[in-house]
Amino acid sequence: MSKLVEELKKEHEVLVVKITEIRTKGLVSVDARKTLFEIKAVLLAHLKKEDDNLYPVLKKAALKDESIKKLLDGFAKEMDVISKAAL
């Protein structure tokens, strides 16, 4: 599980770097558009990895731990907002 968490953290870092690149390239440049598509691909793969590998383990743990359940509920609300904005 710790390997998965490290992978997810690194992907977060990649996404932050890519978003920062867009700011330096200018939002309407061809380069920025290419970077946006890269971000989309990385983000979708990242979300799938979380859905397939992270959340099932956390949901199982939440059955026995109320604090994990509350954390997951917060994640779900945040992801709903993020997903809508991203799409």
C-alpha cells in the first residue's frame, strides 16, 4: 500500500508541474493545449488507479473505523467538485 501511496504522490507532483507549465506557456498557445491533453491523460489514469487500488482498501477499513469513513466522505465530496470542474 505504501508503494501505491508514493506513486500517487509522485503523480500529484507531475500534475502540479504540468499545470505550472501552462501558466508559463500562455493559456492559448499550441504548447499549452498539448500540455492540457497530457494533464488530462495523467489525471484520468491517476483517478483510475485511485478507484481501482486505493479506495476499495480504504472503504474496507472504513467499515471498522469511523475516522476513515469521515475522511472518505470528505474525499467523495471533493472529488465530485473536482470531476465536474475537470470535465
